[in-house]
Amino acid sequence: MQYSQQIVLKNGSIAVLRNGVEAHGSAVLENFNRTHAETDYLLLYSDENSFDAEQEGRLCSVGINRGG
């Protein structure tokens, strides 16, 4: 299922919420590492991630191809 929605934020700017694609793998990995380094309340620490950018990209594309 493809998903794309534009959301107007409080400051008037527009955010687009959409499915991830394989090309987003490095950005997803960077976001994971950054957010997991900022708090102790997530399941893993940033240095405990075993995925690389290519694997993250494949995970992004799986959601689209699942059909659900």
C-alpha cells in the first residue's frame, strides 16, 4: 500500500508523511543513531544497531511490497 499525506504544521509549513523507499536507508540509519543516542528509554542504544544503510533501505522497501 502506498501512503502519502501532507500535514500542515502549527507554524504553517507542510510536512509530507509517506512510505519509505530503499533510497532512504542511510537517512533512516542516521535518524536511528541520532535518536537512540539521545535517550536511555528506547530498546537499543545507538551502538547496538546491527544494520547498515543498505539493510535499512531494504527494510524500507519491504513495507511497500508487502501489500498490507
